[in-house]
Amino acid sequence: MSSYDVHIGKLIRGRRELEGSETYLLCTPDKEIVEVGTHKPENGILVGSKDVEDALYEFCKSALDDYIQNGNNNDVYTFSIYTDTYHGSYVIYINNLSSLNQSVDEAYIKYQRQYLEKGYDHYNQSREQLYSQFKYGEGDYSFMYEEMPERLQKWLSIFYCISLKEPDYLDIDQNYIFEKNIVDSQLFLIAIDVIHRLHNDLKRLNRTDDFIAYVSAADGVGGDYLTTSQLIRRCVSEDQLYYAMPQVKDKDLAYKSAIPAVKQKQLHEQVQHWITVIEQGEFGEGSMRSFWKTDYEAYEQLVELGYPAVPYIQEHLNGSLQDDTNSILEMVLADLER
């Protein structure tokens, strides 16, 4: 996931444009997916990012209506759009303090029983530990909305065929024309825009002071690390994020406090440090994962070293590094040499 982390991070941070702009993909009832260049075919239903955004916004409003009508509108602390940019799907999650506490109480009783029976340390957790784990563990929420509106479901089922390059799964009775750039993880950007668009709609919720609404990444397209390091920061202010998730603040402070020691090193040593962090991966010393971040942050540190770092970075492109690390360094060089 390392080079992907940088590629998607650059998109979310606005460091690169969407790939495939002004290019179209034609999907036909004959189970074909054809790239048709910059001239949009005249025969077919065009699906662009604004169409998907409008449909997702309607989906979110429908989920809010259902949630409120079912009598759950009290002490709501979170609303999230769980986004899978590979398979093409959105799931809406909402939770309140009553449901959270109920889930935690049930888990605590279950864990204590299993600890007594099996003796595994994994089950010997305090209620406070479980509360922290469950609070933003969407899979444990009682309120999940995955039945998308018909048109959104239709479009994303076609997206699935495009993304996975599986035209045989196409089930359509007329031509559909997709803007190609939607396949470049644009579903994240669409969901972020919808979160901001929901600003007034979310006021219908009886919210806690630490309420946050944000986009989360599915496992396989970034998961928790992409969510906490980047997606959530495009949706809420840093103050509100820290208020809702003090652990994220602790990780940010730890990361910021580690940077000065690296900056005191010679330039070639700084390059070596960040390359080592990337190369050693999740379990290496100083891993970005230990700060709840992705290798995008290491990429940013290398870019900040500026053009004088180019020859030192080039020295490492000698075939001794993993392919993923080489890909990241090539992205750094491309950005520095512009």
C-alpha cells in the first residue's frame, strides 16, 4: 500500500490532478468497456462526478430521515460515509452515546467471561479501553445504511465492472458513459464534498459537543490510517478533530516532536532517514503507522528538503530498494524537478 498511500495522499491534499480528465469510458449492453477519448459519445447516459455527488447526497439525507424517524435522535456523536473506491460502494454510519454504551457493556461482559475461561490477555480489557475501541469502530454501530438509491446503486455496479476490469459482469440495457477520472479514487473527493454539503442537514441531529461528520476509507483502500491522517482532516477542523479524538492529537504531537531531531541531521542523513522509514514499513522504527499516518507524510518530508536533496535521493535508486520505495522516490524526484 506504500506507493498507493502517496498516490492517493497527493490527490486528497491537492498535490495532483485527477487522472483521466476529459476522457470517457463507454459501457455497452454487449458487455464492453471502451475508452473513447475526449469526444463524448452521443448515444448513452452520461455519468459524471456531479451526478454521483447528487445521488450520494440524497442517500445521506434519506439515512438521516430514517434515523430520526426511528426515534434515535439523541446524543449523536458521529456520522460517516464509509467509502470503497475500488469496489465502488458507500455505506452511511451513524451512532449515539446510548448505543455506544450498550455495545461497550455487552462486549465488556463477554470479554471478561472469555478471559476467565481462556486466559487470553486480549480479553482482559477495561471498560474504558473497549469504549475507546468501539467509539469510532463503524462495524460495531447499530445504525448502518447500505441500501443505496436505485440510480446510485446502478452507477456503482457499473463502476465496479470498470474498476475491476470485469466487463462480463455488466448488466445494462443501454449505453452508459462514465467520466474516466471517477475511477481515480474520485469517490473519496465526492464524499468529502457531500459531507460539507450536509452542513445544514446535520443540524437536524441532536448532537454532542464532540460530534464529527467525516469520510472513512474501507479496508484495502487506506483503512483507518488514511481516514485519520487525511480524509477526516478534509471534513472537520483540527480543533474539532482533537476534541473528538484526543488520541489523534497525541499521535500528531508525537510526530511533530520527532521531526526536529531529523532536521538537525545533514541533508544526506535526512534523506536516508525518510527512505529507511518507508523501506522498513509498518513495523520499522519511526514508522508512519506508529503515528497513525501513512507514507505520504514521509514523502512530504522528502519533498520539503527541496532540490538540493535530488542527488542524494538518486543515489538510492540503485536496485537495492523495494519496488514500492523506488516508486515513491520517483514521485519525489518528479515533483522536485518540476
